[in-house]
Amino acid sequence: MQNSQYSKKQLKTNGNSWFLYINKTITELMGITKDDCRVTLLFEKKKLYVQKYLDNNKNLLTKNLMKRGGGYGLILSQPMLALLSVNPEKDFIDIDMEDGILVVQKSD
């Protein structure tokens, strides 16, 4: 993963799940607007790819981003974290942007 200004983050608790805070700059780069906060998720090789919802991706997991302060939160359940091999209580995650797609993975 190439270095970026968005690289290392820690997940925040949200009841029985965890959320990743995504600031407004990142959501703008993804093409997310306040009127359409839907994203599609793809898990591949211990990475999570998050992109703006597209109608032609009907077989992918779709989620809504939640408004949080000046940005948005993506709720991640325990099974999703297991696919990333992330223990949210001790691990950090790396995030990066690739062609308008947010890439999330466990930090080394």
C-alpha cells in the first residue's frame, strides 16, 4: 500500500459493533454526497474495498454510511472484522484511496 495522508486509524466502538470514521474529504473523493450515502463493500485477500454504490453491483454487500460530526461512519460487525483479521481493541487499520475506492486493511 502506498503511503497517504489517511493511512493509520483506530476503530471506535458503537455498541456491539465498531465503526470507522471517514472524513468529509475522503467521502468527497469517493463521490459520496449527503443525499446518497450508500456504499458497496468487497472483501478480498484480507482487504476491504469501499466504493460509492452503483446499481450494477447488485451482488455486493451494500451499506449506508452514518453521519458523524463533519464526516461519516462505516459500521463494521465482528464477522467483517474477522475477514480483515482485525482485533478492534488493539489493532490499527490502514486506509488508502485507489481510483475513488477506499481500501481498508490491518496495519502492520
